[in-house]
Amino acid sequence: MGENGVRMSADPQRSDLKKQDVKRARIYRVLSLGFSAVAATTATVLLLEAAVADGNDVWDYARATLIFLTTAWLSWGAAQALLGLPGRGQKRVVPDIAMPQPRTVVLVPICNEDPVATFARIAAMDASVQAAGVNADFAVLSDTRDDDAAAQERNTFVRLLAETDGQGRIFYRRRQDSRGRKAGNIEDFIRNSGAAYEFAVILDADSLMEGATIRRMIAQMQADPKLGLLQTLPKIIGATSLFGRAMQFAASFFSPVFARGLGRMQGDTGPFWGHNAIIRTGAFAESCALPPLSGLPPFGGHILSHDYVEAALLARGGWTVHMDETIPGSFEEGPENVLSFAKRDRRWCQGNLQHMRLLTAPGLRTWSRFVFVQGIFAYIVSLLWGMFLLASIAATVMAPAPDYFPEPYQLFPVFPSDRTQQIIALGMGIVGLLVVPKLGILLQAIATRRAQGFGGGALAAGSVLVELLLSSLMAPVMLMYQSKAVLQVLSGRDGGWPANQRGEGSLTLGQGLRAGLWISFFGAIALLGVWQIAPALVLWLMPVSLPMLAAPLLITYSSRQLFGGLFKTPEEDERGTVVAAYRTIHARWVAQSGRPGPTSTPEAGDHAHVAA
Amino acid sequence: MKAEMNMEAAALNATAIEATHWEPPMAPLDMPRQVLEREARASSIGWLSRFASFLHIA
């Protein structure tokens, strides 16, 4: 360890390169922060110019503060995309694995998952790993509490061992208690078995990874002894609904650019997203045993969003954490409808808000603290947008009536100056921050021929436009869900750790109504209220209130299967991949087990509900 | 624990019991518990006691 607890590299050339990387990351951070500050200040000035035309009051200053914060957040996202637009430049030399191979284990923590789907994935990955010439063990770490579900896990594990001849390299253990949830599950493995392995690939139950990908990750870890964790950018697969396919497309088309921008800013203090990553077991062991926080949930107890904290702790320990979005062959599944998305988001919201407790944790890098702030802000910002709308309505209602004759004995009336231009400029600026990065990514994809994988330039452009429309319609619905989640957490309600409902598919209209009627109610109240007290604002409120009114329909119909070629992604061509192998094994196991199949065809993805 | 499996072959309905060789290898690794919270309680109590002594009430 060097000074300040920072692990020093033995290779001076590598050390110089690292210093350059750190310097470059700092420049990117300053540029992005500067861009956000300029955009937020411009928005605030435009709003104040328009707002003070009829005299200023407390609502104007409230609006100005809120527009500053919300625009800063939007600009920060836009800055990431703009920073990620330029490619990586010269082709990097990808190292190959050094012999003798380091002992590596692939960890699959599970809790009430569909065992057939989970173990079929492991069978596919095991074959892929062997084909890639990698010696890696697999360990299924079960936290399943239900005895029947655990029995099904054991039965399916027997099948997995038999099919793969995996005895002695594919392991299964079930904890007696689920202390610390997923982080505790991994910790338990490392405490008991960590010394047997130099590296551990951490997956989720719905993760899939090519053997060649694991080989490359091991090689990258070997090539950089300071690297504590290497995160891949998993691509979403298997989506069939409009909502799911839009997310799948966005993850494949936009995310690599956003991630590259994020990576440039983060430098050596990269992210951990909890899965589809490889860790150096020793580094993780010495840095990442998480303590429960004092007090009760939602702010105390076990750390829910443990991955962010583990990345921060590795950095605190002097290890580097990298995200490499160029590593192919890393997959996961995503939510198929708004409801399952919102359930997952509720847990993430509580986890991120819990990080308020960690902002002053001793020894953390400034950037790690800033990452916590970003995570908190990602949820708080919904509430801020809602407050901005309310403050705008209040400001209009409270505004004094125009005084056409402010001076005594005035001959001609003085009309209030028209500030429509500023408001339109502000609106266009905000829309621009949302749209320009995505259009920039589209243009770049067409120019670099990346769009070919998405069905060509025309189809990619169509998909981008529909995604923009859909995300604009969904934004007010998501805003309501996130605001509700934030208010629940702030009022002390613990959401717990509900079982994953992977692949929860098509919703009925009744389910859509139950999930979204409360949003329609708030939309109607807002629209009627504004109609009564400030009719001039009704038109401005329409982009928010109409999707809110239509929330049940949006939730229901976006969960339905999408036909046609829209939202095509390169990952859909699964020939010869670990994904195709998984589909084949899964279909065979489901057929042989004689149990009812998944809610949709195996070819369309894993849609089996929790077996418990 | 011995590995046992009662298989109803016709039904392909196995009831497996967790076996020792299913467990990952035993190779313990020390994992020191990290400190994430400053001694908030202690320091606030300390601050309170200092404040109280300043006011001569403790």
C-alpha cells in the first residue's frame, strides 16, 4: 500500500498510464459539471425573466430553485451521452488468459427463483465455459426460505449434475438464514470458500454469460493487478412486450454510449451493478464486508443497494473498479411491464435513499460520495418535478392582476411584457436535453454502421422515435410511481426485499386498472383543479396530465406482446450463443419434467413464475 | 451427510437431499467488517455532554 492507503502499482509505465487516466477523468468531470451548471443557470435565468414580469414572490424563487436542480440533473445525463459519443479510438489489445489459469468461480445467488430456468442457464454457461477452455467452478448460493421451493432446487440440481457431469465443480448450498440478503449471501461464500478462488464472477439468477466473455474478464483482471472489480454492461434479452422490448432496445442502442461517457468520468472509481461482473476475491474480502446500519429500516438495517457501496469500499481500499462496455456476451433479462419495473424500482429507491446515511462514511473517495448523491437524486428528482409543477400552478394563481396604469395620471396603459418567448425557449431547452443525446446516438450509429445490427438506419430511426414517444408518455406515470416510492421511504415505510418476479408478462385491463387508477385520479384532480383556478395553464399541463389519465391503459397495453420488427437488437440473433443453448436446455427440461411450461414459449424468453 | 436421492423414475420426480459434496470447498478467508458510520451516537452524546457542562447542568 502506498501513501493515503492507495495501492501502488509495481510497474512504473502502468502507473504513469493510470495517472493519465485519472487526470483525464477529472477533466471530463469538470467539463460535465460545467455543462450542467451552465444549462441549469440558463434555465433558471429564463424562468426568472418570465416569472418576475408580473412581480416576484416566494413561488417564483421556489420555481427557480426547482428548475435549477431538475435541469442540472437532465444536463448531467445529457453530458454523459455527449461524452460517450466519440468511440474508444485506437483498437485495444485484449489480453489472453495467462497460464496457469487462476482458480475462478461463477457465483449464482438465488432466492425463490425458478430453479429449472436458473439451472438450465448454468448448464448452458458450463458448456460455454468449457468450450472456451476456461477452468471455472460454479456455485449456486441459495437463500430460498420456502421448503417446497428448496426441494425443487435440489431436484433440479441433481439433473444439472447428471447432465453436466459437474460433480466437484458445480456446487449448491442453501443458507440457514438469509442475513444480509444478497450481499450477505456472497459474503458467506467468501468467508467459507473465498481462499479457494482468485476470481469470482458474480451473476444474477437471470444472468447469462459466454465462456469467452468469462475468459476475457479473467485475462483483464490478470493484466491489471490493481483491478479489484470489472463490470460488464449486460444486454437485455428475451423481451416480448412493448415495454420490455423498448427497454431492451434502449439498453442495447443507447446504454453503451451513456456507459462509455460514464466510464470516462468515473475513471478508476467505476460502478458495480451487483451482477455480470468479476471480482478479485482477496480485494473483495478485505474491503467489502458490509455492516448493518444502526437503526431500523428503511434507513437502518441491511444495506439494500449494496453494490454501489461495495464499489466505493473497493476504491477506499485502494483498488480500481472499471466498467468496460465493450465486453460482449453478457446478458440479463428485464421487466416486461411497468408494474414489475415499479416493484424493482421501489427496492432500488429505498436502497439509494439509504445511502444518505453513508455520505459521510469515513475514508471514501469524493467521487464515491458523489455517486451516492447521484443515486439519491435519481429518485428525488421525480418529487422535484412534481413540486415544480405545483409551484408553477401556485405562482400563476397567486400572481397579482396586471396593473395597466401603475403611475397616477397615466395617459396610456402599460401592458405586461410578453414572456412567452422565454417560456418556449425553456421548454425547448428541456426537451432538447432529453432528445438531443438520443438523436446524437442515432446519427453516430448510422455514421459508424452500428445501426446495421438494429435493422438498418431506417428501422433504427423508427425505433428511436417510438422509444422517445413511449418514454415521454410513460414519464409522468414513472414520476408518480417514483414520487410515491420516495414519499413512502421518507415516511419510514420499509418495502422489504420482495421476491423477484422475472418475466412477469402480459397484464389484464383489470390489473392495469388496479395498478394505475390512482395515477388517473391524481391526473384528473390536477386537470380539474387547474381548469378551475388557472385555465390558461391547462394546455401546458396536458403533456403530463393526459398520460396520467391514461395510466391504466398505458400500463396494460405496453405489457402486451409487440409484433413486427420494431426495436430489433443485434442480440436477437442468438445462433450459436449461450442464449440459444439455454433456450434448448430449458425447453427440454420443462418438457421432461412434465410440469406446466412457462407462461409463454421458452424461445421467447424465460417467463416462468416463481416456482414456490 | 450422505448424498441420497429417492427417484421415482417413472414420474421423473426426484426428492434430493443436500449432500456434502454439493457444498463449495471449505477454504476460509478473513473478511473484516467495514466501518461505514462515524460514531455518531458517541459524538452526539459527547457534544451534548459538553454542551450540558457548558450550561452547568451536568
